Amino acid sequence: MPEVRVVNLTKKFGNIVALDNVNLVIHDKEYFSLLGPSGCGKTTLLRLIAGLIEPDSGEIYIGGKRVDNVPPEDREIGFVFQTFALFPHMTVWENVNYGPRVKNFDLKAAGTIGHEVLELVKLHERLNAYPNELSGGMMQRIAVARALAAGAKTLLLDEPLGQLDAKVRNEIRYEMRRMAKDLNLTAIHVTHDQAEAMSISDRIAVMKKGKIVQVGTPQELYMKPNSLFVAYFIGESNFLEGSVVEAKDSELVIELRGGDKVKVFGEGLKKGERAVVVVRPEVFMVEQKKQGENVLKGTVEKISFEGTFVRYEIKLRSEDSVVVIRPSLTEKWFEVGAGITLSFEPEKAHVFPYPETSLAEELSV
Amino acid sequence: MSAKKPLKYTMYLAAVAVFFALILLPPIIGIFIKWNTIEEVLGQPALMHRALIAVVNSFVIALFVSALDVVAGVPLAWLITRGKSKWLNVLDTFADIPFIVPTAALGYSLLLFWNGPEGLSALFGGSLISTGWLLVALLHFTFSYPIVVRVFVGALLDYKREYEQASRTLGAPPFIAARTVTFPILKPALIAAFILSFARSLSETGATFIVAGAFENGPVFLQNMRNAFSNGLVSQATYEGATIFASLILIVTSLSIFALIRILGSRLRLPFNRVWPSIERKLSYTKATASRNTVTLLVFLAIVLLPSLFVALPAFQALFTEHFSAAISGSGLWTDYWQSLLISYLLGAIVTVIGLIVGLPMAILIARKKFGGFIATVLDLLINVPLIVPSIALGVSLKFFWQSFAFMPEFILLIFAHLAITYPYIVRSISAAFERISVDIEDAARTLGAKPFDVFRTIMLPLTKYSILSGAIMVFTRSVSETGATLAVVTNLQTAPVVIVNWVRALQNPALNANITPSVVGLGCGILIVFSFIILLLLRLITRGKGRY
Ligand SMILES: Nc1ncnc2c1ncn2[C@@H]1O[C@H](COP(=O)(O)OP(=O)(O)O)[C@@H](O)[C@H]1O
Ligand SMILES: [Mg+2]
């Protein structure tokens, strides 16, 4: 039921446009992430949905009902703050029971709910502890339990894992998704960590400077980024600058800086225009010598071993550097200084017009 | 690290030493110097009874007024910090006005407003409120109300609103969120506000005396005894004995009450466990909020602001008379006036600066329990002593004490007296602010490589800026308006309130000085208020940072 929809939402703080005419639909029972660099307006959007701040213009719907004039306590949402905001003067149990209490649930039912959610987050032993006696991971789980106990149907999570150490973070993120799925909740999860968003989300909205750049499943965003920014922010990419020398329908030949010519597929580019070719590190194939299509020559500058993969930094003839990732066990390694020939399949690369400002500006956050 | 430690402890020890040597002990020793006179009172049951009744009256009024202050002041603080209108800043500054009206002028102003034929009473044919306990209660409400507002505005600005927002998202309407989350978290500030206004009500002398009529509370009793002694109606020993007897009971009883508040306060659970969703919901939304704000503003305007400023009304008429040009040119009785104004502001500035210097380490010592929890609690209690001693008693006992050092110039004596009176304000407001800030933040800064002083300068100072400012404002305004102790201490030197008290007396008794008219008094008060108001505004502008914390 709780589909969340925002229409033409704009929010300014003084001169800062924190959200710029945002439109978004989050489906019922979806685990959805808002992903973007710090300061892009994720928290602002989440707080607007929760009703903690008021929009300058636009509409917000939860479960098909317009909620712009509904106060936060009546929006049937649960909000997990980045700092958790556990009430310092209440015990764990009182924190968890706060929602049922202020919503005047029948006391027995409230108790049952409290026990259930604490069971769910596996924190039953610490009922009488105060928040300042808990570890970060525990506080995070209490914060979620507290939101759930209040009967939230939509869970709004503002960087819920941001305060936790890496190992705990990796464990808890799957738990969060499992819990939301088990309870049939709609979850909106804010994060600046693309790996986190990719691993747990049904869909992701990538944001930049108050705008939504692309919405899609993790695979779509990875495979078909709609912009240089998304290609840059999701996963890892190499950016090769050049200009279009041949254009036949969507089949383009780009002459890169340094003179190499590559074939790629892309729409909307005309002969003579400047372009940026995007190639993921694992798309490059390596052989020591090869002639033919989409071949780039370079020298290995740096090797780092990352367990499953080896990572090479390769300097091309054009002086551009590219990153290449290869499996570490099934292939022969190259030495630093070795000459290397890279190639890639045209279908697996992307091409975008060169940005109006500059590449660096376009990718800046 | 180990080389730094002694230095740090020296600083805290010095702060404690200064507190004992300059602030706590002189008035107490002053009392003990005259200890033997107390027998004088014990031999007069009627007088003793009268003193006891007066002291009980003091406590009843103080309790009643402070409770009312919190009920009426917190909504205004809320409106000031949470409202959206730009005018709220003005309101915020206006809330300080009753602070800067010298209490004697305030008393006279209230008398005019509620009782005199020029004020409200004109509408009712006869005096609306006659002198006595009700007028005393109104007066005390008027001057202690701004204290509660000031302290609570500071607390609300330092408060992390996420707690309240969390409560809202969990289903609590604004009223329940405030009652179950915000207020309990801000409980230390509520208690501090209560204690400050309680103490102020217990100790105020100058204004209370003007409106008391036949009613006697502790300070009025003391003033009456003093007057009886000046008029030769009682012996010096009886006067001194009664002063010491009443002061002692006031001090001991209030210390016990504060100790009780201190101990019970931390146990007292504000969120009464029950909530009444349907009623409290109704209280939460626009209609209820709007009427609450209206009532709050009305109370502020009608009971606090208007009566405080009423005395300045004749000043407007005076603007077009020869009084105004006389005042501007500083001729006649205005020579003394301008000089006294200068002395008052100079005194206020000196006292504020010294108070900040000696009070800050003490505040940190208490808030961070540098010498352990027990010592912190004891110091915290002792800090209050100068607050609760009626200012006239404080002045008298300070004089008893410092008289033994005949070389002490009067101005220095005055600095000591004002320092003693204002010291608790600065320590209270800063220590409450420090208590609200997690030790983690300090630790974080330390681990980032900041030296203790850097932590203070770069972290704690910015975070507690508003509270320190409000402490400084209280000290300054309190010093500029202090009447009772000043009157008791000085013989030649005149501060602005002393001049005004003398004028008010002359007004009530034209034999003293026939040149004094209501316009003169109004103009005198008006000028003082305007100047103090400008200084307050400047203070605010200077310290207004980029963000409010
Ligand atoms: N209360 C506020 N007052 C002023 N500016 C704000 C406020 N909240 C957010 N901003 C600004 O709005 C922009 C977006 O902030 P935010 O939504 O917190 O970003 P994110 O959560 O993506 O890091 C930032 O430039 C931030 O400085
Ligand atoms: Mg954020």
C-alpha cells in the first residue's frame, strides 16, 4: 500500500537549492536507495517525505494520499536518524515502547510488539540499558526496532550504517533488507556508499546537486549509465576523451587523444563533436600483442593485488592512465614496465558528448 | 601531559580560592562578626515571630512565582526559538527589558501601573490592586520571568532537535513530543531557571519594599528594621540581631531547599508515564498553538513589559519640556544623574569581565566534576548562597566584613558586592551549558590533537556561546539595576539605581527634594532603559555568529 511519490519537489535553504524540482516514485514494498555524494540533498528529500521540514513547492504522496499537510506523526513512517537519536533519558525498552505508548496502543499489544521487534533485532538482553551504554551497532538496531514498534509501514533510513565500522556495516546491511522484506515494508535508504546501495537495493536513485540523475535497478545503473556522472559514481570507470570522426547511425568511430581510433555505439553524437568514451576496468581484455579494432597500447605502471582480482594502472600512448582489472588466478600477470595491448568490445563501452563545462566539472560532486 | 596537569589544577584551585575569599566567605564572616547580637532577638518573642512570618512569606511567594514563571516563561522561550517570524528577534531582546529597569524603578513603575491613579486603576475608579502580597507577587513575576525566558531560550538553542523529530516520526504530536522528550532532556535547564527565579524572588529588596505596603517578606522585614533603626525606633543591637537572625534562616532554609531540588531533581521523572493522546493531540495543532502563543504574548505584554516600562511614560511628555533640555545639558540634578549612569555602566562592565574570568573555571569544574562528584555538588550548592541572601542583607554583612579593612575604596567595595551577587548567574548558565554537551565531543577534539585550551577555545566556546552570552547579559543587567546591596554598601558613591531610588523617595516625600516630579523620574528611568537597551542590542549584534548552536 505505501507507495511513496514526490512531484516537482523543491526546497531551498536561503540561497542554497537543496532540492531542485524532484520527481520520484517508490513502489510499495520496495527497498529503495537514494545515492549521491554528501550535500546533494538526500537527507533533505528524506526529511521532506517524513514531514520534518516543509517543501517550498511540490507535492508528496504516501500510499496514494497527499500528505503535505499531514504532520510527521500521522504519516505512518519510521525514521532512523544518522545519529540514531535514541532518547538518552529512556532505557532501551522505553525507547522501543515509545511509539506504541504515544499512539495509545493497547498496553498488552504494545508489550508484545516491543518483544517481537527486539527479538527481530536480537537485542533482548539489554532491555534496561540506557543508550549511552550501548555500542554503535546496538544503537543502530534499537533505532530500527523503535521505528518498527511504532508500526511504521514506510521506513526512512538516513545513512543508517554510516556510524558503524566496516565489518558490522557489511553484516547489518543485508539484515536491514531482510527485515524490510520479511515485514513487507517500503524502505528508503539514504547512503553515499555506492557499494552499499548496489548490494541491497531493488532500485536506486542517483542524485547530484539537488537533482535526480538516474533511477534504476543496480544492474541498469551499472550496465546502462545515462550520464558520465552515473558511470563515474556507480562502480569504477575509465574516461577517454576524443572526438567523433565517423558517425553511421549509432555506430561511431572516435579518435582518442593520442590518435588511437575506437569504435563504439552511441546516440545523439555527430561527426566532429567532442566525446568521452567510458570503459569499465573489467571490460578491457589484455594480450601482449594484437592488431585490429579497439586496440590501445600502453605500459604497466602499477600493480595491486586485491585477492580475487589484480588491478593494473596502465599509461596509454596518449599519456592518459586507465585502470584494468583481471582475475588473479586464471590469467598470467604482467610486470611493472611491461608493454601491454588492451582491447574492448564496442558493445560494452559507453559514449557521451563531452560536457559543456569540462569533464572534471561534470564529475565533481 | 604531566607537566600540564599541575597548571590546570592550579587554575581550578585558584577559581575555588577566589570564590571562597571574595564571594562566599566575606558575607558569612560579616554575619559572624555580629553573631552575639542575635541574642537580642531571641529575647524578643514578638520580633522573632514577626521575622519568622516574614521569612515564610518569602518562601511562599518565591515558590508560587517561580512555578508560575516556568509555566508562563517556557512558552515564550519556545515561541522565540521555534517561531518563524523575523519579529521574534525583537521579542527576544524585549524580553530582557525588565532586567535592565533598576528594580527600584520597576517597583515604582508597577505601583503606578497597578495601583496609582495614572495607571490601569484609572479605568476602575479606585486602585485596581492595592499594595500588599498580590502586588509583591506580580512584581516578582515581572522581574523573574525574563530569567526563565533567557535560560530556556539558551537551552532550546543548544538542544539537538533530532530527539524531538524522532519522537514525532514515532507518532507523537508536538505537545507529547515536547512533554516526553524535549523537556525531560532539558530538565537541567528547567531546574536552573527555577532556582534562579526562586532565588531572585527570595532576595529582591529595593522594589519589593516599594510595593509591599504593610506586607512583610524577609527582605522587607530587613529594610523595615533598617529604617526603624535609622529613625531611632530600635537599638543598633536589635537591628543587627534581627538582620542576622532573618538572613541566617533564609540562607539555611533555601540551601536545604536547593539541596533537595538538586538531589530529587535528577531522580524526578518528568515524563509522567501516561500520555493522553486525544487531549494532547488537540493541544498540539494550530488552533491550540495559536491561542497559546496569543496568551503567552498577552501575559508578556500586559504583565511584564507594559508595567515595567510604565514609569517611562512621563518621559515622553518630558521630551517637550524644559526637563529634557536640562537633562541633555546635564545641568542641575542631572549632573549627578549622568555621573551615576557612567559609574553604573563602568561597574557593570568591570563586574561582567571579572565575573567571566573567575566564573568560567568554576563552571567547568562543576559541570565536568573535575574534583569528583561530591565536591561538584557541594560547590554547586554554595554558589547559590549569594543568590538567596536578600541583597540588602548581603550588602550589610559585606559592609560589616570589609569595614575591618578601612582602606578599601567604596568603588572596590561595590565591585565586590556586585561580583558576589552576580557570580551565581554566570556560573549557573555556563555550567548548565557545559553539562548539556557530551564529554565525547571534547574527547574527540583531544584525540584529534587539540590541547585542552584549544578544545575549550575551538569547541566548547563556540558551542556554549549563546549560554555564555546570556550569562554575561544577566550579570551586566543585574549589576546595572542592583539597588538593595548598593544602598547598603555605599555612602558617597551613587549608581544610577541609587539616584533613582532617591528620586522616587523624594517623589513620595516632597520634603526631601521639591524639584523631583514624575516627569523627572520618568525621564531618568527612560534614559537608563534606552541606554541599557542599546548596549544589549550591541552585545547581541557583536556575538551573533553565522549559526546558532
Ligand atoms: N537546515 C539547513 N539549513 C541550511 N542549509 C541546509 C540545511 N539542511 C541542508 N542544507 C543544505 O542543503 C544541501 C543538501 O543537504 P543534505 O540534504 O543534508 O545533503 P545530504 O544528506 O545529501 O548530504 C547542502 O548544501 C546543505 O548544506
Ligand atoms: Mg545527509
